[in-house]
Amino acid sequence: MPGVESTIERRDFVGVASLGQRSGSKSVILGQSAAWRDVLKSATRVAPLETTICLQGESGTGKEVLARFIHRNSARRGGPFVAINCAALPEQLLESELFGFERGAFTSAFQTKAGQFELAAGGVLFLDEISEMAPAAQSKILRVLQEREFQRLGGTQLRKANVRVIVAANRDLQSAVSRGAFREDLYYRVNVFEIRIPPLRERAKTFCCSRAAFCRSSGVSTVSPRSS
């Protein structure tokens, strides 16, 4: 795509998103290693599209930071970015968080609650650790991606899913499909555009770049080690 190279060159240091509204902290994408620059090129290429994206990489490699980068560089940048960790919630709670529920849908449903698909309307829904999602929830996510609509738990009204979905996994999804732990049809739905993020141990230049940028922003001088 024309202009991708020059765009990446201008974005060696890019403030991409607030990672904590309460703390006001900001994330910065830094990178000079060839592997990380390739990741940024792919992200920049796919950001303007409505394509569903799958980010695969080890824990701590920056999957959510990259998802926010894509959101900030897409046509949905004015909409919300909503993230949910699929591994952190039990099956029933995950479904109620994703789809919402009507009052009386279950014992503790004392009032109606909108789910993440509704809260992310017009923006991006980031499903982290999707490989840990239970089979029942996988089926419901598949239907949403196919039909672009859903129902709250205990409800009958169909609601439109006006979201772009980005998923992430720290385990290889194709291997999970082979083991029967992840639905093959859902795999092809979420893996329309895959970006594999290299492990931190392969991104030494990124660490050096990050260290230098942090020291500059903190007003701390750096001393390069002398050659032996």
C-alpha cells in the first residue's frame, strides 16, 4: 500500500491511547527492531478497514497496545474502545458481560444491564485471550460475527452489533482447533487478518528504544556502557 513505509517512519514514537482512564496514563508504541516494525506496518495497513483482526503472541508482548493503535488509526477512532479478558470471567458471567441481560434474567439480575457489544457500539470490541473462551460462549460469538446481531440474556429483542472485533490469544489458535478446544468455524471468522507479535526476547532494539524514551520523558540522563 502506497505510503505505508513513510507512515511507519513517522511513527517510530507514537502515543496511541490511554490505557487507564483513572490514572490518565498513556501508552506509547516504540519500535526500531525489524520484527516490530513489520508488525506496525501490518497494523497500519489493516487499520482503515473493517476487517476482523486476530493478534497472536505471548503474554506481555503488547497485544492490547497494538489493538488500541489500530482503533486510533481507523474510521472508528471517535467511538469507544472496549476491552474484555475472556479468561478472567467464568462462562455465565462472561456471557452476561458480553451481551448484557434483562431484569429477572437470572436470580441476581435486579436491573437491566447493557453488555460490552452495546457499550462498544460505533467502536472496537477487543476480546483478549479468546482461546480461553468456553464452547457455549464461542457459539454465541460466532453467531454475532455471522449475523451482526445479538440478544441480551433473558431478552427477545434482536440488537445490532455495530462493532469492529479484534481478538487476541497467547496460545496458537490453530493448534487449539486441532485439539478440539476452539471451534474451527469461529477460528476462520476471527482470523480474517492475522498479526503475529514477536516475543519480547526477539525485540532487543525495542527495549533500548523504550528505555531511552522513558529516560528522556523523565529527565533522566543515560550512560552508554563502555566497550570492554
